[in-house]
Amino acid sequence: MKVVVAILGLGISAWCAEAASPVSGVTPAMAATANQLIDLAKQENHGYELVRSLTTEVGPRLAGTEAEARARQWAVEKLQALGLQNVHVESFKVPVWMRGIEFAEIVSPFPQSLTITALGGSSSTGEQGVEAEVVVFDSLSALQQAPRRQVQGKIVFIDEIMARSRDGSGYANAVRKRRAAAYVSQQMGAVAALIRSVGTSSHRFAHAGQMRQADVGGESGVPTAALAAPDADQLMRALGYGKPVIVRLVIAPQLLPPASSGNVIGEIIGREAPQEIVLVGAHLDSWDLGTGAVDDGAGIGIILGAAKLIMEQLPKGPRRTIRVVLFGAEEVGTVGAKAYTRQHAAQLSDHIVATESDFGAGDIWRFDSRIGEDKISQMAAIVKVLERLGIAPGNNIAGGGPDLKYLREAGVPIVSLLQDGQDYFDFHHTADDTLDKVGPRSLDQNVAAYAAFMYLAAETSADFR
Ligand SMILES: [Zn+2]
């Protein structure tokens, strides 16, 4: 309330300035409010407190499980406590894949165990496991080009190293083998497949992750697991002796019948144009090995922390509606994102802009967009306000987050508040994705940027299509 009074004081001259500069879309009064939100975000740790609460009270929350249902309940209670309106769950079904026992060892010539984890969606070896000679390839395409006789009856091992980068761009290439290895190996007559983990850590944690979208049927693929990076190194050293290397792999996951998942939605209803929607997302589900602090507890904390600031400081809400969407079942193939796009198909033309926080807890350093070329100057006025947080303007080919794929394809304008992801793939989908990897100061910077962006995009009358 204090803030609003201060802004009304500023507002008299601000309205004149607005009339003088209609294209910018951001008046001095709006910039002042955004700056107040930024200042307040730095004084609170509310985003961090939400991540602590989610990762402690719910912990791991695999799609379609009872734990993910508890996460939805947690989210409904938090959104209601923040005072958001229209808080509800939009349900959908998702196939449930449950990890079972998992174990691997070099049987000969140098017997020893290997650190692995089954890939999401993998078929089972049965409890007796499979034992076979390993054949190594340095990429998925090398496997695809190999003669079948080289692969038949063997355990395929794809040893491809992922490049570390600030924007996480190494992931797109590295993840191809995770998605396809099981199926390509099956087509070529292999009995199982191993991949070097899709990740950048040198620690002994294997990185889980979905092989392919859980809602696509068809072939089952051979049982497939990821090796921790040091174990991939060790297997390569063993292969370097030029003798056959025999590995035994035991993974016994189960594919259960489809169960309920859901997207949790809450809104800050717009005071003048409630039908116009600024969508802000993150995903509620996580992999099962860690507690999903970095992926994507951080995103949940960031956008709810930002929503809390706006609720507390702007009792009447911005002009447009801010819709918070906590997507379910992202990890197993963006199933919640598909459901949202389907359930809101008639409303997509009213989605003014959408953004998602799903890249950990690092500082935001760049602002990308995917909007009408002639609307870039209007967005630039918003980015200008974020400059003091160390955020620079980027390109106009933003991807948004994974859950925005279908909105993007439907023509909804997208922005990406790009986080520093240097170490994101050290923890991603591992047992090491825990709260200690989330820095409270970085989370505050994220909350500040999201609060300012959400407010400005919802307050301006600019259109970004
Ligand atoms: Zn994620």
C-alpha cells in the first residue's frame, strides 16, 4: 500500500510523459512501480522460502505419482494463501513410469560396479538382467551409420561429451542420444544401451531424463541407462585395452497405467482488461532422484515470489490478468503443456505474452523475445527497466521454456529471462539436485526481474504479436 501512495505522487507528471511517448509502452510511473518491486524483492527471501517449503514438505515429485498430487495440493494452498483468484487444478492423465532396482557392473576383464540410472520410459531387463559385450560409439549418428553386425547382440554405449555453456546450448545436441538410443539400438539388434549422462558434472551422479515422450506409444526400445561421467570414463579406459568388455546391466522399472496429473493455475485478475493474459509458468513435477530444487523448484519459487510481491504491493492489480501456471508432467514429455494448450485453445489469441522459469536458480543476464519485429521497441522499454539487475537485451528468437513450446507454435508472443546456466547441467536430473544448490541472492534477483516484467507486461497496453 505504501508503494502505491508513493507512485500516485509521481503519477501527475508521469501521465504527461505517457502522452508524449505512446510507443514506448512504459510510462515513468510504471517504471517507478517496477523499480519499487525490484527494491522490495531484494529485501525479501520469499522465493527461496517457497523452494525450501516445496522441496522439504513434498520432496521428489515424479509425474503421475502420489507425490506429484501432494505437490498440487501444496501449490493450491500456496496460491490461495497469496490471495490469487480462480485457483484451480486442470487435470489430465499421464502414463506412470516407476524406477525399480538398478545396477551395472563390468564382468570382465576388470570386474567392478558402475554408477548408472535408468532413463525415464526405459523397458526392463528383468531382475536377472542382461550380460553382453559392449560396443562403443562417439555419437548417436555414428551408431546409426554402423553396420548391424557390429551391434547385434551387444550392449551399445554412446560416449558423447556435453559442452558446458552459460546458455545451456550444449543440451539440445546432447539430449538426442538420450531420446533415441533405446530405439536405434533396438532396430540394430542390440540387447541394451548405455549413454554417458547428459550433463556436465564430473561427480559420480548419473543423470536421469526421459527417453521419449511418455504419451507416444509404439516400440518399447531396449533397456537403457545413463552412466555417471566418471563411470563412462572408466568404461572407456577398460575398452582401451582392446579386449572384449562384458557388462551386466540390471534395471527393472515398471510402466503403470495412466494416472492423474494436472496443471495448477491461479490469477491476478486484471483491473481493466481481465480477458488479456500475461502467462507466467514453471513446472511442478520433478525427477525422482533428487528433490527437484534446481529443476524446477527454483522456477516455482521465482514466479510465486514475484506474484506475492505484486499481490502485496498492487492491491488493485495491473490492467491485464497475470496467470500463473504451474505445469504438471513436464519431465515426461511436456504433457501438462499440451493439456493447457488444448484446454485453452479458444483463449490463445488473448495471451498477450508468455514466459517460463525452468533453468535453475542462476542470475538472469539476458532478455530474449519472440515477438512481432515491429513490437521490439515496445519490449525494449520493458527491458530498459531490468537493466539495473544486470540484464541485457538479447535476440528475438527466444525459445521460452519447454512448457511454452505449443503456445509458441500457436503464435503466442514469448520472452525468455535467460539465467546463467554454467552449472545447471551439473545437477540436472541427478540425486544431487537439492536445496543447497539454490542461492538465495540469485533467487532474489530472479524474483525482482519476474515481478518487474510481469507487472510491466500486464500494465502496458502494448501488443507484442
Ligand atoms: Zn525443468
